[in-house]
Amino acid sequence: MIFALSLLTFILESLSLYVINSDVFSEGGWLYYFITHGLAAICFTCLCWLFLSNNHKKHGITSLSFVLVISLFMPIIGMIGLVFSLVLALNLPKPQKNYEWRSVEQLALPKSPDAPNNLSYGMGSLRGILSFTNNETQRLAAVNAICYLPDKEAIPLFKIALNDLSDDVRLLAYSSLDKIEFKINETIEHLQKKLAVKPNAITAHQIAQNYWELYYLGLADSPLKDHYLVKAQEYLLLACKHESLPKVNLLLGKVLLAQEDYSQAISSLEEALKGGLLMKQVAPYLAEAAFMMNNYTKVRQYMMYLPKNYGNSLSELRSFWSE
């Protein structure tokens, strides 16, 4: 069948070329040309159908129409092109190498402060090592690597390590957390001595900022956290006595929000606005206070000041409240 269709296509296409190139070609010769060329295209289409894969045969009309149109409107060239680009390509595809796995080098955790710059492990990887790896040495290396992360990222991971079954891992995590807390307390002590010599709003604000950081980082349990908030408020009020700074009022608003004193928090945040802060800087905290006071109309108004940038967590809140 394949041989017969191939031979018939060759003969009919050769005959059509002979007719159109004949010295005695007349207007009536076009009819003979179109008949022979059309029959050759039909035979070639049937021939291609035999070579098509089952997947292409499912779209029978579309596949046949494509081959027939190319064969009709591109004599000789279309048929040759289809033979190489369609028939041969479909039946002689490029060999595929199926790799079920790929070996990679085992990445080492950093042992020096410079190493995290090229660290391939993210927070998720370090969390996974601490939570699921049975190798104690690797968990110790993970805790050591966490020491070089920013405090805000490191503390949640250290808290996971505090529940480790290994004494060495727990002790290393405890000592690392203690170092962070000690460093902040040392800064507070230094600033308190400085404030005693020269009382001013800037130094008082810095002390309050460090107490807020102790609270915000979650280095202590509830009673001590409450103490940090009280001390932060105390130094912020002291700063306000010396000078009413926008950043002091903003931090005081955050502290009052944490203490669930929402009405006073709103007053401090409004003072920060009057002092020159932008509405978009203060709006999230005003919205939080309004929400806790069940004033949802105000929440929606404040949310309109949040950024519209796609992917920003605040923009998602804005989108939710604007609907």
C-alpha cells in the first residue's frame, strides 16, 4: 500500500510538471495540471496518514487538511518539506534520556561569620534540619549557622532547638539566646548611664526602643514581657517631657497597643501624625486600634492608605478591606 501510493504520487506529480512545462501548453492545459496535481496531493495525504502517530490520527480532519493544503499550494517543495519535517520527525524522534534522580554535592553548613553570604540553606532548610534530622552533629551545625542570621530570623529557630532531645543542641541554643538578650541589656545599661549624665529625648527613646525589641523578639515569658512594655512606656513618657518627637509618639502608640490601651494608643499615633509622619506610616496601627474597638468603618478608611504594591502583605489587607 505504501509503495503503491508513493509510486502513484510520483507519477501524477511528474505528469503535472510535464503538462505545465509542455511546449504546446494552452489554457486547457491548466485543467489537466490541476487534476493531476490535485490527485497527487490526495495520494500524498493518504500516504502521510499511514505514517502519522496515533495521537495525531485522533485529530484526523485537522491533520489531513493541513497536509492537503500544504501539498496543494506548495507543489514539490511542500511535499518534500512534509516528508522531512512531519513524517521523519514523528517517526524518528530525538532520543530522550529519562533521569529518575540526579546526584548533587552535600552542602556544608557555615562555620564562620563570612559563610552565610554564600549560604545555600534558607530558614526553611535550617528549620527542617532542626525538626527532622536524626544526625545530632548536623543539628549542632544548624544551630551554629543560625547564630549568624539576623536576630529576628534566628530567635524562632533557636526556640525550636530548645526542645531538642540532645543536651548539646539545647545548651547551644540557650547560650545563643542568652547572648542576644545580654547584648540588648548591655546596650540599655550603657544608655541609662548616658541619660543620667545628660537627660534628653533621643537617649530616652533609644532605651525604650531596646526594651521594645526585647518584647518584640519574644525573648521572655509573659510577666517579663509585661515588664519590658512598662519600662518602654516609662522611658517614652520621659522622652515626651523633654521633646515631643514623632518617632517617640509612634513607638508609644505601639507600646500602648501591646498593652491593649487602644484609646491612648490612638491619641499617641495622632500626635505622631501631627509631628510630621506620613499617614501610610501610622495607618496600620490606627487600623489595628480601630479594629480592636470594633470601629470597622474607621478600619476601612485607614486601610485605604496602605500600599497597593502587589505581593506586599499590607496590600493584601488593603484589598480585603476595600472589597
